[in-house]
Amino acid sequence: MFSITEKPKFKRVLVSIYIGVASAREVFSGVVTRINATYPWVIDYEFNREKAFALVKDNPGLYAGIIAEAPESAEEFHEVAGLGVPVVFTKNVSEKRLVAEKVSFLCLDEKEVGREAFRQLARLGRFGTWVFAPDRYGRRFSRMRGEGFADAVAKRWPGAKPVVLNWSEGTARGESGDEALETLRRLSRPLAIFAVNDNIAINVLGMCRLAGITVPGQAMVLGVDNDTMVCLNTKPRLSSIQPDHFALGERAADELARLMNGGRGRAVTIRASIKAYVHRDSTRYLPPAEHLVKEALAFIAENASHAISVSDVAAHLRVSRPLLDLRFRQLRGEGAGAAITAARLAEVKRRLAESRASATEIAIDCGFGSVSALSHFFRRAGGGSLSRWRSVTLHGRSQTK
């Protein structure tokens, strides 16, 4: 820091961080906040890394230091290291092999992110299968998060390992033959799914819908980054781990100051890597009875026009008929058969009121076989005569127009 009686000697630093994703925006915010609060530096910003490095090369002596996302290749790194300017790279893994005299690498502990994902999911109950959804490009941060997740699973259950989803070309389009989709369909439920970031979690939620897997009923999905633009606009809303990227940015500014004051380059992994776990609907706990009844009602509603039985519903949910009836009576005070009757009655009334189909056609369409069977069902359910109910309903509608 400089004394208020001195004329400040402002140094110019270049920050090159692409802020198109939430994690990078947090890093950038941490960098700028720490510089503005602590260091008498002037900040220039260029999001394009290649342009930033060219700017330093073409203007020797202009910049006292650089904070940037790490280059993609060792060749690019060596070119930057040769500029003779202190550089702090922020990226997802420390590159000890590339550390130089004036070049440092900072990263969060990505394995800890995976371990934290396991801890949060494990608190939610018992699962039939643990699943990891990596990024599409096999990047190192993704592998390390996956390793941390797998290590935590194996520590709890020696020899166990999570299923890793394989994103093939058709995944984004949701093709029925996609490997990830077929894998999800085969797995024993309920599923505990850790997506390597929020963007991948969007794909996972889409795959679950295509596979007929309810979230959070039959699967719980957890992302990373807590990108609110993503998490609050998914269905269900996405739970997410928020790594402390802001702290990473602050530490990057401090590390650059150290290098500018004569320090040597190094690789630093920040161990306190988790800022928050934000719990939303995708990991909301549903008591067993509640989610079983919810799934049963959804199946009944979808098949109300067919002659389904309680046994059909139980078979679809892979539970016994006595257990299904028990859960219905616990929550609704009546058996599953009453829910089927109510759904079929509602469907018949809807068709009587909204279509010109004959009672015979409605009986066939709704799985009764004959108009006499439908009439018997309708009277027993309290609807009275089919023709009178239709007449009264249509008359009532005409009166309200």
C-alpha cells in the first residue's frame, strides 16, 4: 500500500477472463474487487486471451502483470512466459509442470467439489444407483470432479463406483437410441445424479424426462456453479453446489502482487473450495408414500380412458398391490381403486360435455366395452343417467352464454 503523502505509482495490469459463464464471472468479480480495495493498479480488460497476450507482446513495458485464464496448450504457455511479465493463471487444475519464474497457477480443489456433491446427495436418503454426468469434452476439471465423487462413493461402500454417463452425438437431440438415455432407463432407481456443472444438468433433466424418470421422485439431480440463469429456469428448479470462485479471483490478485514484488511462480490449490450448497426442487425430499402416490396418480390420469386396474398401476410402479393401497389410504383415506374410478368418471363427463360422440362411442373409447357397462358404472359413481347428465350440462352451458 502507498502512503497518502506519496504520489501513487499506479501500475497497469491486464485481466483476461471470459465472463460468459457464471464461474468465470465470479472469478472476475473477485479479481476486480480485491484490486480496487487493496492495490493502486489500473485495470485493463480484454476477454479474448489471444488478443490479450498479443497486446502485451506488442506493447512492451505497458503492463506490470497479467491475470488470465490458462492457455490451452504448452506452446502458448511458453510464449506467454517469454513475455517477461508476471502472470497468474486461473484454471481448473494446477499446472505444476508449467510453473516458471514469474508464472503462477491457481485453482480450486476440484476433487473436493465431487466429494461435496456426494455428501449432499447422501444426506437425502438411500439410492439404487449413483450416477456421474461429465462434460462432453473430457476436460481435466470434469475428470477430477468425477474422481472426487467416485472416491467418496467407494469410501462409503468399498468396491462400489458410480455409473458414468457417456454423452454421444445424439444426446443433445434426445434421440431414442442415445447411449446416455438408454443407460438411465436401465438403472436401478432411485438415482442420485451428480452433473459436473449446471449446463450438463440441463441435459440430464431432459434425459430423465425422455426416460420417464421423475425428478425428484425417482431421481435427484445436482449441478455445480449455481448459475441462477440456469437453475431458476429448469423444471424442476436445479439444486447446485457453488464453488468459491470469488475467493479464487481474490487470491489471484494477491498472487499477482506477490509476483510483482519479487516472488517466484508456484502452483496453488485452494482447499476451502465450496462457498455454498443451494437446495432447490431437483433434490427435494419426497416421503416414500408421497412420491409413490404422486406417480400413481400421474399414471392413472394418463390412462383414464383405458380399462386399467389397481394391479396395472402397481405393476407399472413395480410395487405390490397391497402396498399401493396402503400408501393411498395413508395419504388420501381411500384405496387406489377410488382414484381410478374418479379419473374414469371425470374422463367420461369431459367427453359427454365436450364432444358430440354417442354414448356407445364414449363407452368403447373409455374401455367399458358396451354402453350398458358404462351406464351401470356412471349410475353407481353417482352420475345418474348418461343422457340426462349430458342434457343438463349442455343446457347449463347454454344458459351461461
